[in-house]
Amino acid sequence: MGPRQLLGLALVLGTALGPCGAPVAGAAEEPRPAPPPAAQKPAPATPRLDPAVREAGTRLAGPFRLTSADGARACAFTLKTEPLGPGLAVEFDKVACAEIGFSNQIAAWLPDPSGSIRVLNGQGRTVAEFTEGAGGSYEALREGDGVYFLASPVAEDSTDVKVEEVVGEWDLARIAGTPVCRWTLLEEAVGKGGGHAVAVAAGCDAALLRFGPAAWDIEGGNILIRGAGAGNVIRFARQEDGGWARTPERGRPLLMTRP
């Protein structure tokens, strides 16, 4: 095909050709179709929970108070029924709860088939497991950290204890009916650290003497006995027979009854 014929063909096709018939750079090309729009990522699915878990969550959900064993650190803590992350939603003030160190890990909660309350991190791992204790409160022991409580305000109101009920002599026993110590919970206030004074009788159990009972107080329907050392606290919960027992019960029990 001669140059004239090539030129005519180029004009027909809309392509500019060089001397040897090659397309000239910058020549117009047919428009290419636009690529399809990028696929939208699906929104995260709402977790689907077993109906029995949802039902148990509805029974347990509500306002609670999260506290350390000595009552010095506490904040409002609400268990909700809406699914969130690995379980059900929780609501608490992160600033108010900041002194409770593990609170910054909590992302959700779940009721356990055993009846306990498990608080979870974002990956669904258990941060603390609260088992039901006396008076409608829940207790968790965190290794290397300490004991914590979840108490419903309604339960706290129903188990209100007055100072005058507690003042007086008490026998302490490892086994019911076999006292190992007697102490007197006094009404007089203790200046340092607050609370009321404790008088320990002679001949007390050596372990209790090492604990060094220094003051007592009432918190969440429980009796707290504070020791001489920082963070040393024994918490007693009221029993159905009118006596008191250490809670949570770790190792040997400790009972407190009237002489």
C-alpha cells in the first residue's frame, strides 16, 4: 500500500501515522471505559448471641458499683443489654474508674452459665470474673491485684447496716463454735484513715495479730476490718443465721459471731 493510501486510511481511522506507518505519539485514542466503583466494605456485623445468654444478660443488667476490697476506689458501672463487640455493652466513666487499673481493658461483659459476671477486653478475653456473693454482690479475685466487688445499689440499700448493730464484742472462729480470738468493735472514731476503733483481746490467733486490726467501718452492707498495713482489709458479709463470714472465702474460713 502506497503513502497516499496509508494517509487516507489513517484519516478514516483517526490515527496519525509517521513516515513508516507507525502511529505518532499523542495521537487521539478511543476512550477506555471507566473502572467499576470500588466495592464497599460491609459494616461490622452485630454480634449474634445465644438467646439464653441474652435472657441471662437481661436479668443481670443494671446499675452497679465497682469497688476495691477496702472501698477506697469505687465508681459507677452499668451492665447493659445491647450487643457490643465480643459481648454486651458496659457503661462507666473512664476517668472516675481510672484508679481501678484493669478498668481500661474493659470493652464488654457476658453472663456466664455458672451465674457469674465476666467482664471482657476487646478480643473477648476475660479481664475479671465476678461470682455471686452474699447480699446480692459479686466478687472477683485478680491474681497479683486484689479483690474487687460489683454491688447493685438496690442490694446495698436492702443490706444497710447501722453502726449501733455492729458495736460490741465479737468472737472469731475458723470452725463454728470454736473461737480463736475475741475483739470489740468500738463506736469511737479513729483519726488516721477514718472508721472506728478496734480493741483486740489477749490470746488472739497469731495470724490475726500479724494482720493488726486497727479500725472498722461499714461499706456496701459489709463490715470492713482494716489492718495496720496499707491495703490490709478483711471484709465480712452477713449470713442468714445473723453471723458474719469473711468474703470472698479464700483458704481457711473466718467467722464472726456474738459471744
